[in-house]
Amino acid sequence: MDQADIIREQLKHITASGVLGRSRSYARLLEYLVTCSLRDHAPKELEIATEVFGKDAGFDPSQDSMVRVYAHNLRQKIKQFYESAGADQAWRLEIPKGEYRVMAKSASAFATTAQPMAAAARRPALGLVAAFCLVFGLIVGWSLREDGGGDSIYQSVAKSPVWRGLLDDDLPTLVVVGDYYIFGELDEVGNVARLVREFDVNSSADLDDVVMFEPQLTDRYIDLDLTYLPRSAAFALKDSLRVLFTSDKSVRVISMSELNVADLKANHVVYVGYISALDKLLPFVFRSSSLAVGDTFDELFDKQTGSVYRSEAGLPADRQNYRDYGLVSTFPGPSGNHFVIIAGTRDAGLMHSAQALADPMYVGAVERALANGGELPQAFELLYEVTGFDRTNLDAMLVHAAALDHAEIWGGELLSAE
């Protein structure tokens, strides 16, 4: 196998591994550099900016470090691949520092370091947390479906107006689990010193934007393509799927980071997760609401009464009960579909919200609180004050219940696909 074949083969391994992240920017850059290298051409920054990133001929590399930033991060991602999934590869790709060309070297040519990259050690554990939550819920759901759609408790819950709009037609149901994007912070020698979660950085593309506009962070942050889920999401997902699988309809489970705008029109949508992980759904959930979210996402404000609902779950006193909040919201979607939001400020609140829509006693209380002898509103929201202990919900009381104006939620406009 000659050098060109080796480079092509390694390119396939790297792109297939997922190490380049969900954004296509790094894949496009690597593919372009490989193409140029195979033609024995070393492109200039301006060529890369125009050919890969769509910049015009007025792009000034001396004023914009975008290409250098992407090249640096690409080197880190390639290094990460060979320290994890590609550790057994006999050949490795390298982009020499200060150059924009790709070359292949035998693995033995690379010096072996005594300490493995911290990210490689941490990636499996965090990846398994997210995978466990999704797989756990799916196993429960599918086992119920195999047993004939669940027992009579969930069959009765499924007949409630709360769920009936999702289960009485042929439209597929999409369950979206709120996950969190996290990235690495490097130490002075280039190892991952810690993992960072920022509310404003929810994807690889967001991190690219941060580094692009603050080049001094180039050597500090690295995209590890990691997300995590709160453990309560697994239990809340289980309760939700028990109800959904009473029907033979198609149900698909994805994480919030995988959701695209087109999904919001093509499916019924059930969200399960923290309020702070609502991401793309956040403006729709609160557009017609009398509630507003605080800066830390641990508090909600009633805009009409001035009441403040602040979770104590972030720093609960040792071995004592604490206050948390669970939010339930449901409203018609933009194309005849329906949304059900099962959320919480923290674990206890989220678990109670799921229980409130899966337990016949709570579902009945919802209908009585909102219907008031008539029909249940098409769109409504509920807020529960939950007593938590050791990240578990013990008891709860309804502190807010209100109908929503679903026409206001969508503003009469259909969403456009991304």
C-alpha cells in the first residue's frame, strides 16, 4: 500500500469514528487538506477560507485567525482519535504544525507518552452514562410492548385527554431527552484538565464560534464530542414510555443535541429533561406562559403574581429534605401535531413531572384542576413544588395551573427546516 492509499484509508477511519464531531466543518477541512496533499499542493490560508469555509476573496488571514483555529482543533481531534478509537492503527495521519498538508507516518514513529490523554480515560464513562439512560428507557418500553402494551394502569392513563392527542392518530412520536454538551479545558501541556459545561455552548458548532471570536482560547478548549444526561432522565423516560407503548405507534428516542427543526413539524414531540436543557424548545414552551425562567435555570418567576419558585436542589443541606420544581406543559404543534413537555429544575422535579403524567391519581387531579367541570384546555401548563431527598421526589403539590394560548406559541407561522 502506497502513501496515498494509506492516507485515504486513515481518512475513512477518522471520519467514521465520529471524533470530528457533528459539525461538518472539520470533516470538510480534513478532506480538503487530504485532496491537496495527494496532489502535492500546499494551500494557503486564503484558499482554505474560500474553498472550505465559503469566505470571499476579501478574507484577510492577518486579521482573521479562523483557519489557524480550525487547523489547531483538527490536529487535536486527530490526536484524540489515535489515543482512543484509533490506538491500534499501524499508520497515523499528521498535519505538521505551521503547515496545511497531511502526511502519514507509522505508529512507531510517534513518541509514546507516559500519561494517556485524560479525555480518552473519561470519554467511555460519560458516554456510557448517556447511553445507559437511553437504552434503559428503551428496554423498559420495548419490554412493555412485547408484553402487550403495558398493564391496565397505563392503558387508563393513555385514554386521558392529556395523552390522547398523541395516541389517536398515525403520526409518529419523537421522544426528545434533554442532554448537555460538554467540552474539555486543556492544561499547559495539552492534556484535558477538566470538563466544562456552559449554558451558551450547546454543540461543537457553538464551541467553534467561541474559539473563532476569541482566538486566545484556541489552546485552552477542545471539542471532545461529549454529552451527558441527568440520571433522573432515565426514570422519567421509563414512565413516559410506559404510556406511549400502550399504542402500536412508532416511537423514536433521540437526545436534544440531535433534534432538528424539521422534526418539530413531522412528529408528535415528547420532551423529557431539565428545564435548562430545553434548548431549541425553550422559547416555544414559555412564549405563552405566565412563567419566566431565571438566569440560572434554577428558578421560575410568575409574571402575573410576582411569585418566585426557586429550587434548593443545587446545594441541598446534607441529609435533609429540599424544595424542587416540576413543569408539565402541553400544546398543539405547528402542523397538527402535539407537544408534551415533562421537565424539572433538577432531578426530583423532573421525576415528579413524569409521575404526574403516568400515575392515574395525578392525571385525574390534572383533569380536575384544569377542566373545572368542562373539557380540558388544548394547551396548558402545570408547576409542582416537589419535596426532594437524596435526588428523589417524595411528595408534591400543585402551585400553578394555567391554560396557554397555543396560537401565540407559534405566532401563526410554520417552522422552516434547518
